[in-house]
Amino acid sequence: MKPINDTALVRERMRRQQLIRKDIPNAAALVAWMGAVQAQEYEPARWGLGLRLRGAPEAADIERDLSRGAIVRTHALRPTWHFIAARDLSWIQALTGPHVQRRMATYHRYFALDPAALTRAMTAIERALTDQSGLTRAELASHLRTIGIDATGQRLAHIAMHAELEGLICSGPRRGRTPTCALAATRALRTRRRSRDSALGELTRRFFQSHGPATIRDFVWWSGLPTADARRGLEIVRGISVDLHGHRYWTVDETVEGLPMRGERSRKPVAHLLPIYDEYLVAYRDREAVPHGPSTLRAGGRPVLFQHAILIDGHVAGTWRTPSPGHGGVSIVPLRKFHGAEREAIDQAAERYRRFSSAR
């Protein structure tokens, strides 16, 4: 077990998450590298991909990968939306989907969605999408009503989530700003079947290669898998442990060694405008290592984890927002005073966001 310090931990996470030393050229490859990327809010999540890519991508570049089905947006890990590379969808859902389904059982009972009702709904959805691919949720609800299934409000959301977790549907091409559903078999062609150990080892490797150093609790939180699976996954990939403040963190290679230590940081600060629910902040259960101090946990009465965050050298230093959806301008809410070089770095990050979101 090798010791590291706080600065090395932050820099290594930034590097692995492609926030510094970016070397991935397109969104599909980035999502595959990360394993899965939380995408609860569509447009902010799309920016979360763009800010990690090499060069100066635009929103349209990300949208192309989504429209052609190289990336899908669906439920597979925790009961929330994620971007997943289409070629990885079948084996990830086979591994993690059953755990999410067990968590959703209480909601199914609450909404009177017993196995018979869900089976009827799945049959109707499959038939509707076979006849016409790319249906909106409202159109799916209409098909369900024709067979006597109430599919309004949250009930429809849970029926659709069940269909996603069963590997039946995933995101289809958008109609303007409106999302659609499509059969997963047409958007995410099934790849070679993996054994459970193979899938577990691969998901473990994807997480720690892109999010490490991280704890077992972090991987359990991110994946939704039980602790025993997390330990088995690290055994399969021969994870390497490092120690900080009495906690054990894990990586999948030795790259922690040789990172710049305190006092060796570049003279120029590096700023990032992270979207809400970004992997850099929400992927970790052990909040002690999430890089912000107690004074930055809240801004405007809301936890920073649930706002767009400003990073300076990997640490949360403020929040930001846009005046209106699709508007490239940025309003900054500092959590401490910025010096001149930091303000310049934030301006540069805001300009990159403006170019990304404003290009047509």
C-alpha cells in the first residue's frame, strides 16, 4: 500500500477523467473510457462530454454520436439516466440491471405495476416500436392506453425505465429537442456474450481507470453493485491500493507515482465549468476526497453537487449558470475571491462553453 497526498489525488482524478491531458477525440470513445456517464439533465450532460474532449468540440459533434446511436441514453446503473457506449449496453445492463430492478420493486408495487401488467406493457411497447421506430413517451403512452394500461405521469416513467432495464428500449434519435425511444436491438447491437466475471472485471476496470484513485464504497455507489461484487471486481483486475488519511483508494495501474506534488503545480491556474451532476463530483460516495472544503458545500442555499460548479485546479471555487436554455452566456457565483489569473482562466473556460453551446 503506497502513500499519496491530496494534491496527487486531485491531479490523478482530473487526468483520468480527461479534465487535463485530454487525449480522447470523440464522445463515443470518451463514454466507453468512462464506462458510463451520468446524464440526468440532457444538455448539461452533453457539455460534460464536450469539455473532456480533445480540441474544441461543439454540441453538434456530440449530438451526431447520439443521433447515429454510437452513444445511448438510458437507465442501467443507479436508477438515473446515463450515457453508455452502444457497444457496451448489453453486457452492462445484464450485469447491473437486475440490481436496479430490485431497488425499483417498491415503486412498482406503489404504482400497481405487477409482473403481469409489466409483461403486457413490454409486449405493447415492442410491437409499437417494431412498427414505428423513434416514438416519444407521449406516443408510447397512447399505445399503452389502447390495451387498457394507464401510463400517465410517474407511472409512465417507471414503465419506460423497466423497459430500459430489461434491455428492450433505449434512446432513439431526437425530434428537435424532444427525446424518443427506440428498440435497443436496433440501436445497440448485441456484442459477444460475457461471463459474469468478465463483465464485472471490465466494469471495474472502466471505473477505476477513469475515476481512480477511488474507494470500494465509491465503486459500489457509482455502479449500484454490492460490496462483494466490487471486491471481486478488484480481484479480477488486480487492483492496486494507495493510502491517504487512513483510507484505502484503488487504481488499476501505477500512474499515481511520479505525479506533481504540492508546490510543483503549474504557475497558471486551470479552470473548468462543470455541469450539474458531473462525474467528477457525483461519482464518489466518500465525500472527504471530493475536492471542496466545508465552506464550499453550499451556494445560494443549495449543495454544490446539485449545481453547475466552477473548478480551479480541481477544487470547487464557485458555481455558474446560464441566463436561459441554449444561451451561451455565463453568470458566475464565486464562493471565494478570485485573483487575476484565476479570473482569466474562468473567462477562458466560459468562452469554451459559449463556443460549444452557441455553434449551429
